[in-house]
Amino acid sequence: MNSSATPSEILLKYWNYSSFRPLQEDIVNTVLNGKDTLALLPTGGGKSICFQVPALCRDGLCLVISPLIALMKDQVDSLRKKDIKAIAVNSVMTNKEIDIALENCIYGNYKFLYLSPERLQSDIFLQRLPKMNVNLIAVDEAHCISQWGYDFRPPYLKIKDIRELIPNVPVLALTATATPDVVKDIQQKLGFKKENVLRKSFNRANLAYVVLQEEDKNKRLLKIIKNVGGSGIIYERSRRKTAETADFLKANKINSSFYHAGMDALKRAEVQEKWINNTVQVIVATNAFGMGIDKPDVRFVVHTDLAESLEAYFQEAGRAGRDEQKAYAVLLVSNKDKSELKKRVETAFPQKDEIKQVYHALANYFHLAMGSGADHFFDFDIAEFCKKYKLEALRVINCIKFLEKEEYLILTESTYMPSRLKITGTKEQLYELQVANEEVDSILKVMLRSYSGLFFEYVNIYENDIAARTKLDKSKVLNAIFRLQENELVSYFPQSSLPKLSFGRGRIDSELLTFSKENYELRKKVFVQKIDSVLNYADNKLFCRSRLLLSYFGETDSENCGVCDICLERNKQELNTADFEKFSEKIKSLLTKSALTLQQLIEQCGSTKEAQVIKTLQVLLDEKEVTYNNEHKLTSGK
């Protein structure tokens, strides 16, 4: 690796780009100057280049902390295709695999080590970190460090501790969504020496945000797909609904498929690939879909349910129109959706006795003695677990989330992990077995020709591919690998696509479980606030939708977009001077006495004049004679 190369030379050599996107070069340069940096880039803004380029400009290793195994795997594969040495250590790997991977990071001239946050405090990592020549710590999805964020993960808080072991290494934190409180919190929790935020506006001028009150959502979906055309995503809340909606679209001659985390990993990959290649026009998915996918020509993203936060909605909606051509982000809302969203508070915050019950059941499910389970990740089939203990899956997941926040459990996402193999025997030992067994000889030769590095690290292998090349049944290939393992000539881990679960501190008596105020009461308060913001967005009839979203993320000086449903309706309405003066006087008089919701104001102004009241309010809001308070109520601005 040429450590004296400039960022532009690195960009051209490995990515074949002649120039950076807006803000990328500023981020790269500030990192190369050794400054702790928080970079706010919207979804699809090219975050990975911001840490990969500066890391390649310098000698040493970039430590990348990422919460998503699938995303780590994709980025490692992408770097390796560019002949850049990269490796991932995640929570589904065994200690033996991790040991070899970390040794390679010390002695093997690797440039990138991707690490899941759960591994930061493991002895095996902490012992080796000071021996590594780390040139940068990159923290992806940095909002996960903040309790004010929408996806708080306690292991992220350990990043500050590891900085003390390598104190002169700068940190680059990256996120696509952060409110002003979260921006401040990220820098504090990561121990920034000095506040330093580089941000690209979240404004998407080509993206029209639309909210439609709709009881017959399937009928509306057909209209949207027909009128907009092109590639699209429909987000559903439940796995069952993804299949039902996809079937409905197919019945109406729309080429569609569905995607959710409960599907077989290979099937998910196949569906995703067909959609990316435009073999499938519309993909109907849960929020498990989309992370790390950069498909530029998505013309519409439709949500048929209310998200639990504007951060989640903004990130998912932002997958439309990355080619900067006109695209639509549509939210379909029915009357019952709002009451159901409010009910999610109860589901998301189960009673503490219920959390203890789930913990006790999990310990029994895995047959764990007291104190055991900390150093092992178990395959976790949640459907089987729920069936056995007669529990509801969603409530179990929410109980596990709280147990994770207190570090009693660690649960990984459902991710396909190919089989991994490393040769542990000597060449002489292998040769003896090859001479004695023709099939083993054939299989070993194919593996050595097909997969490089088998003597030095665990390498992904594909048994079907080996079977095809050797013209043997897959069962014979597996038997040969198991025989090699029995003779301690290889170390082999079969493929898996189930999520993994570990007892972070080892099993304890469920009655001894405690829950901090921060992880329960504070999280509940934040959750309710975020739901209120989503409901305010859905009910909004006054503000440009783009401006409303941007102000949520701290951009308070944006202009009306002119293309959302609010702006288009506003342009249609007419209001003469006499009506404006009449309603303006009435509104200001009412709001001087007390803050009111829009509905209350309309009722007190005369409900038959709703259009005129709204038009007048929009002008008063623009001129800051009326404002919104923290409770989403209108109040006098003067």
C-alpha cells in the first residue's frame, strides 16, 4: 500500500472516481489532520469512502466499529475485490476464529479490521489492540451511542474506553440521521477533544414527500405504481403483510417480490439481487431491507404503516431518488394507524416481571447452569422458542432489547454466514491422508486451488461448489471435511443463517435482574417523544413536509420544497386580502390567550372555513408571527 499517496490518487486507483462527492473531501482532509470528526451524511451519501480513503493514505490499520454483520461482510468483500486486505470480527465467530483474525491484524499487513461493538471489551481484543498499528477509529451508525437516539446500543459506550489504549488515534463518527441533541451526545460519549461536526444538508430537492389519508391502501398502491412507474419499495410492518401485499400486486400484473428477516438467507439474497437488476419491479419488505443497498433508480418508497421515529422513516424514505431524478416518498395513513402506534409504547416497554420471565425461559431453553453462557453464541430460533414457551414473538424481542441494554444478553441480527474452514495440519500430514484416500485428495486439491489463505486464516468455503468441481455428492464432500476435522487437520464451522444469542455476563438468577432508570424510564420518555413527532408529521397540514423533516434534524433555515403534498395544495388555494386580515386577527387573538392544536384552532375559527384558516396560518408561520411549541401546539410568535 502506498502510504504517501494523496486522497485523490487513492480514490482514482481503487474506486475509479476522478473526484469526491460534496463534503467527502473535507471529511477526508480533517481526518488526515488528526481531528476527531463527526460526519453527517444522508443515506447514500458515500460514508464508507470517508474513512477508507484516509486509512489507505497512511501506514497502519483502520478499526471500523459497525453494528451490522451483513454490512461488515459486504464492505470486507468489496475491499478484498479491490485487493485491499480487510477482515471482520463479529459476534457470531468463535474465539479460535477471532484469535487468528486479530493475530493477522498485528502481523499480516491488514488495512481494515471491522469489529462489532460487543467485541470491544473482550480480553482477546483488549490484549491485542495496543500491538496493532491503528491509524483511525471509524464509528459507523454513530447515533447508536446516544440514549437520545432511536437505536441506542450500550456496547457503543465502550468505544471511549478503548481510546485510552490508543490515545493519539483520531475518531471519525458517521451517521445518516441525528437530531441536535444526538449530535452533541455523540461527540461527548466518544470523548472528542474538541467539537467538530461536518454536515451535508439532509435536503433532497428531487424527493417529493406525500402523506395520504387512505383506508383502502392496496387500491392506492396500484395507483402509485401505475402513475409513477419504475423501481420501488413498499415497507410493511409485519412479515405476513409483505407476502400478502406482494401476492396482491402479482395478481394485478405487477412484478413484485417480498423480503423479511425470517426468510432463508439465500432466498433473501436472491430476491434482493433480482430487484437490484430490475428483474423485479417492486419489493415489499419489512425494515430489515435496505441497509447498505445503493440502488440509484428507485422512483418511489411507500410506507403503509407509521414508523416509530422520524429518523427511521427519513432513512427508509431516503432510499428513493439517489440518482437525483424525481422520486416520491409516500406515507399511507388510515384512522386506526395512529391509535395502533400509540399502543406500541405498551408493547415496546414490557413489564419488568415479563422481562425476567423471558430471561428465565431463555436460560432453560439453552440448558444453562448459573454463571455459564458468557463466552458462547447460540443459534437462536425465535419461532421455536416462542412455540415451546407459548410466548408472543414481538414481546420476546422487546424483552430481549432491554436485557441487551443492561448487557445481560447479546443478540445478533439474522445473517447468512457461509461455512468457514482453516487448515490446521502440516503439509506432510495432509499428504499422508491424500495418498490414503482418493476422494479426500480430490477435495483438498480443489479447495487449495479455489480458496487462497487456508493455511493462515478462516476462509469462506462453499460445499456445493466443491461438490460440482470434484463431481462428488455434497454428502461425500461433507464426510471428507468431517474426517479431516476429526484428524485435527482442519478447523471447520458449517454455514448458518439464524441469529445468535449470548448471555453477556453469564446466566444469573432472573430475580436478581435490575433495570436502570436510564434504560427504562428515560428510554420510554424518548420513545413517546419520537412517536409524537411521527404523529405530528402525519397530521401536519401546515408545514412543507421537507421543511418539517429538516427542522427535526436541526436545519431550521430551509425553504419550502414546492413539491410535497402540502406545498402543492397551498399553491392551489386562494385567499383574498379581506379574508386574510379577518382570520389573521382572529388567530392571533386566540393564540395570545393559550396554545392550541390545529384542530382546536380550526374549531374556534369556524370549522367550515378550514382551508382559509390553514392558508392564513401558513403565511403567519412563514412570517414567524405564529410558531409551534415543544408540544406541537400553535402559539403566538410575539
